[in-house]
Amino acid sequence: MFERSRKGEHALLIQPHAGGPPEEGLLEEFADLAKSAGATVAAVLTARIDRPNAAMLIGSGKLAEVKAAADATGADLILVNHPLSPGQERNLERALERRVVDRTGLILDIFSQRAHSAEGKLQVELAQLKHMATRLVRGWTHLERQRGGSIGLRGPGETQLETDRRLLQKRLEQLQKRLDKVEVQRTQMRRARVRSELPRVALVGYTNAGKSTLFNALTGAEAYAADQLFATLDPTVRRIELSGGGVVLADTVGFVRDLPHELVAAFRSTLSESREADLLIHVIDAADPLRDERVAQVDSVLQEIGAGDLPQLLVFNKIDRLDGLQPRIDRPGEGHTRVWLSAREGRGLDLLRTALAEALELRHVAGRLRVPSQAARLRARLHELGAVRNELADEHGWELEVDLAIADAQRLFAQPHGEPLRSLLESVAVPDDLA
């Protein structure tokens, strides 16, 4: 068997397709994936495959064409925009005498570069090992041969693993246990946010739609944002203030067509930020000619992770790339509310905040409350929510001037100490549940 090159930055791309020309946007997106992994694209070839070759996916004629193109361009890596079986990958490598990486391996490699948190690194390592387990045979004596700083070789971390399946399985079990502990911690953090009674909103969307840029614009945070696929991998959570109260906003990993199942499974805790949200802000690149297709692909992934039925607010970002388009809100009689804005230029953010408050029903109620001393817990909760504007104390309790979201007032009223809120809620004609 040939010695695998450890360079692997000069790539020849193969786009398989069945009948007719390749689907619009496939080649461009695959090239973007390759560049996001750090490769330079030497050449791109399409391969019509009506009947996939069980041994190599492509036929002998196309194989010879690929070999000639690789020799002519000096490509030391072959990227195939299609899942390959372990056997197909090995056979192609033998015939082409170059490393071969399929779509799943390429996305895993990008994720390995983007993971920065301890949880993200564990999730990527788990997904990589599951993907590599079937490929660790014969020519490689341990995982170090799969490691390094180039595409398809970024291994799962510092630990060298022999290809002995018992040791590999042991490592997988260790990773799973560590991830389970992290999941418990994340669940406890989410429960703490639920106890704070703040609505939870998650940014979702196709990769590179501008989610992190929008997140930074809304929160003033400094989450990493770049014009590349999968710039964000580790979720970031911040509180933002709307006219009707506070909201917890989460920035999440971007989706892509044919997202590898290994990643969907491994990133279950990260994706749970989307699954357990009260509202999803679905960020869409308004200038993308394939935006409708992207929306359908994101909705498909949301269904897969159990978030398909959550309410959505559609945000069409990047209107600065469309001539003459101004920020606006569309409120159709049926379907999702749509907000058109430019996160990069900060135009339309006020409209988004308005639409968010409407979607979450963050209306406010203000007035004076008489809180008896035995209801000290209610006073404490109002202070925690930042709802107290003025306060006078006497021997019987407190006289409070408050301004808080109606949703918060209703939740507090339903608790054992909430009776003093009755008159305040009745004053705004929302007492249906109070009779």
C-alpha cells in the first residue's frame, strides 16, 4: 500500500451526479467547504453516475480522467462530494495514489478546526472516531498516521490509539461518559435559565447566513463571525433586553445539506439549545439565489432533531447585498412573520426587536403594589427581574412601584405568594385565567 501524503492541501474536487447537470449550487458549496477546511482547489470534475460502482463509486473511464487531472494539476488530495464506503475510499486511494476524503470526512475535518470548548472538542472527537473506526485497517498501524495539520488527517486529539477495536471501543465509551457528564451540566444550566423565567430564543439557519453577526449586533457580544462555512461551532448564550422584558438568546451551529448523521448524534446537547427554545429565529441569507432551498434544508434538520414544530421568526439577513431593499416587517395572515434587515450594517435591528417582543408576547404592565411582609418572596422575585422602580417600606410590608412583562406577572401570580399581583393584572384586561 502507498504511503499517504501528509500535505493534502491542494485538492481536486469530484462532484458525482445522476443524470443531467449537477444540482444548482452543489459545486459552489462543495468548493466553499474545501476552502473552509484550508484547501486550495486545483480542479473540479463532475462524474455522472447512473449506477454507482460498488468498488470505487466511479467507473474506470472517469477514474483515469481523475488520475490524469490530479497528475496535471499536482493535486495531492481528492475530495468527493458523496459518502464513500470504507472499501470505496481505500480502492480509490490505491488507484489514484492520493488521499481520498468524502463529504462526511471533510465536514468532520472542518468541525475539528472550529471546536474550541471542551464540549465541542469531545463531540468532534466522538464523531471522528465513529467515522474513522471502519477505515482503520491494514495500512495504518495506529491513529497517528491519520493525524496532522491537513484535511482528512486532523485526528481526534493528542491520544494515539491503536487500531485494535477493543481499545477504540474503550476510547469511545470514555468519550461518551465524559459527554454525558457535560450534558448533565448543560441541562442544569438550562434548568437555571428556565427558573429565571426568561423566554429562550435560538438562532438557527444555514451555515454562513449571518447568525453570529446578528447575535453580536443584538447582544454586543464578540462571538466569532467570519464569511466562511461553520464559523460558529460552540454555542454562545447571552441575555438581551427587549421593550417587554429580558430574553435568553443562543447562537448555534449552522446547518448544511446532508449534514452527517454522526454530527447530528454527537452534537445532541449543542442542538438542544434549538430543540428546547421557546422561539427560533431562522436566519436566511436574503441574497442567496438558493434561499428557498436552504430554508427547506434547515427545516429538515430541525425535524430530525425534534425542533420542527417550534414557532419561528424568519429573518432575511444581508439585504445590503440587494439593491434598493429597505428593512421591513412582513406579517402575513398565515405563516411566519418575516423581518428584512442587515446585521452587518445594523439596519432593521429595531424591527427585529419589535417582532421578537410580539412573537413572545412581551407586553408590559406597570403600577403600584402593596406587598405584605409575609409575601417577602414576591418582593425578592420582582427585584430579581429588575421590575421595581421605587420602594417604600413600613411595619406591614412594602409599597412597590413596578414595571414588568405581563408574562412574568402572570407566572408570579400563579405562585403561592402572587396574590398581590391580581389588581395589577386586572387593570390591563388580561384576567381570563384569574376569575
